[in-house]
Amino acid sequence: DLVLDYDGFENTMGFFKLVYNGTFLNNTEFLPVLGYSRSSEMRDKHKRKKFGLPPRPRMAKVDDLKARQNCYIDIDGVWIRFECTISTSADQIPIAPGRLVKEWTENNRRFAHYKVEGKMMNFYSFLSSKYEVRRDKWNNVDLEVFYDKQHPYNIEKMIGSMKMSLDYYTKNFTPYSYSNLRIVEFPRYDVFAQSFPTTIPYSEAIGFIANLTDEENIDYTWYVTAHEIAHQWWAEQVIGANVQGATMLSEAFAQYSALMVMEKKYGKEKMRKFLKYELDKYLLGRRREFEKETPLYLVENQSYIHYNKGSIVMYALRDYIGEDSLNHALARFAKDKAYQNAPFTNTLEFLTYLRPVVADSLKYLITDLFETITVFSNQAKEVEYTQLENGKYKVKITVESVKFRADSLGKETEIPVNDYIDIGVFGKEKKNGKKVEKILYLQKHKIDAKKKEFEIIVDSEPTEAGIDPFNKLIDRISDDNRKTATKKK
């Protein structure tokens, strides 16, 4: 028997959520673990000093073969076969990984028998509550959303994102591993979603009660759903070793996967707002770093790097080398490393899959995006235009680009700029009765000096122009890449 008992009141709910009308817990919280779990160590460096403990390295080195015997989830026994019977109150629905084999009621308790086809990671959740259920199908996969009847607002968006995500990831990476997939709501005791085999617990606060009536806002319900489903590949099929860079292989890849689904849904023009948000979050994270920043391929579970920088890096890489080329590298990597046993893969191995699909003229991107901390100061200095006799417009754009390499403590050193960077010109057009941005020109140019001037002919009157106008590169300031176009007198 397992008993959960509290002496007094907790300050926070913690990760273990057990309340009168529902339950959400995972196996690492209540089942015994064999061996030593490094994740349970004291992390606060001041407390470690107080108790005479040595400094704790955040993660083992990327090439540490001993550490590569464990995956980064830090659990004993990675791949398991799973089958269980779970019971709950008679008026609730019990949920565990896998397909529902059988359910029944006995002694005023509701029982359910679940079984997962094939193998899965030894990391799973149990949930129970009074749910409504929305069911659908994608190909031969059964889809479900379990939700509070008071929160029906975004269920169809979740179903739509589930279908589009499964379609994109299956076509571009590897087949989905199971025959069912479900999203399960839990209350606002915490604000996150998390992907377990076949099952995604999902906080009401980041999807179920989101107000998405303003079409100009980012549809984060669609995005979060796509991100968590991507983890059915990046962390469920392919899991990195417990070394530096592990979360690049899960979080950064899931970010990229979700961005591609978002772009297919909303178009490239809508991506600027999301990329700018990610850039600003990364820059804020850099300022708050109290130990050391690492390049992306050596990330030590720093969320501002593997989430925010990871989004920008992977999106930029796709933009430079093409979606087919990047997805080809990811698909080969996934096929070779899926359900791998120790030693588990690492980012060094992934880069060997990436290099062959990157042209020699763009190989510098691997160094800039993954292997170093590279930062730009790109700025639109002046934008003027004149109307030509043929009705077209000549736009003169003056830009500045300075490139830096930073060390782990944030000290930046200027290096020569010799890069291909977007130069863009934008206007306005009417769509559905609203004025929206229209791309008049967007091409990469070789920037080999700090200051460059361009003259570009466009068909419509320009309103803005600039350098790296979609914030695809890591830039010190995200707001000065564009400048309003003024008509030359």
C-alpha cells in the first residue's frame, strides 16, 4: 500500500497533485528507484557551500562515455513494456498510458485496464477526474481530449493541432509509435504541459481557458499542443544521454517541429512575432544567467537556451539550408537512434548527420548557431524611397551589421562579419477588410562590411525595410532591425 500524508499545509502543490476531485502524478514521485539518482542532489550552490559540499557540475561533459550509459531523464531502466490496472472514484475516469483494454465498476470504484503496444520509456503518468471526452481519429490513430465541461473553448484547436502535428512529423521524421494519443486537462496548480507515452497532461492555464479571439495574438494552444506531440519523437523515440546538450535533442527539436506546424497553419508572415518573442526571452535569460552560458550543443538544461535560442537556431537553419535538407538529417538521426540502448546519443553525433546537408558556403552556420555563442548587432539605419516613372518604387536601404563571439561569462569580442543575411522590404495590403503586412522583397545578401547600402526595386509602395527583419539571427536588440520608409523629397 502507498500512503500520502502531509503534516500541516504545503507552501506549494509541488509536482505531486492529489486533490479531492482529481489526481495527477508520475512514477518517479511514488515508485522506488534503483541505484543513485543525481537529479535528487542539492542544487543550490549556497546551500551546498553551507553543508560543506563541493560545487555541483550541472551536467557531465558531452563526450563522457560513463555518463552516456544513462539517458538524461535519469531513470533506471529506459525501455519497458507497460500494462496496468488502475482504479478511482466511481464518478471519475482513470487514465494511464496506452490503449484502454477494459473498464468496469466494482465496489463503488471505477477500474480501467491499459496496455501500451511495443516498448516505451520508463516514465509515465496517472490521472483521474470528472472529464468530458472529445474523440476523433487521424488515420488509424485514436485521438482523445479529456477536459472539464466548463472549459470547452479550445478543444477543436487541440484536435486540429494533433492531426496536423501527427501528419507533419510522420511524413518528415519517422512513423508514430502507437495507435492512440490523448490530451488530459489538469487544474492550475501548475502551468505546463508534459508528454508521456500516448498521454499529454495539459494545464488548463495554457490552453483550455486561453482567450484566442484576437487573431493577431500567437495561438499558443496550437503551438503547445504541437510541441508536446513532437516529444513523442524527440524524447520518446530519441532520448539523449545524460550529458551536455541532451535537451537540445529534445526541447530544441520539439520547438522546431512545432514551429513548422505553426508555419503551415498560419504562414511565414505570422512567424515574426513568435521569433521576436523567443529572441527577447533568450536575451533576458542571458542577463539572468548566474553561472555560465553554454553554446547550444553543450546546453546544460538551461531553458532560455534549449527553448528560446533553440527555436531561433533551428528556424534559421531551416531558412538557410531548406526544410527538406534539415528534415532529411533529422529523419536519418531519428531512424538510427530511435529506442537506442546505452551508450545513448549526444549532440556530437547529431552534428555528423547535419554537416552533409549543409553546403560548404554555409558551414560557418554550424559554428555560429551550435558550437559558439555568436551575437549580432544588426540595425536598419536609413530607408528612403522614390516612385519611378513606370509606377514601381526604388528603395534605398542603409544597414549596419556587427558580429560578436561571447564567452561563458558574457564577455563579447568583435569578429569580422562575412555572412548571408536577409534584406527585406515590406508594404501593406488588404485582407478580409484589414490592412496586413505584405512582403515586397526578401532575399539574402552577403554582408562583408559593417555598413552596406542597397537599392531595391519593388512593385508597391514600401512602408518598412531592414536587415534580418524576421529576427532569424541572435541579435542584441530585436527592435531596430526595421525602419519606417520615408519618401525622398
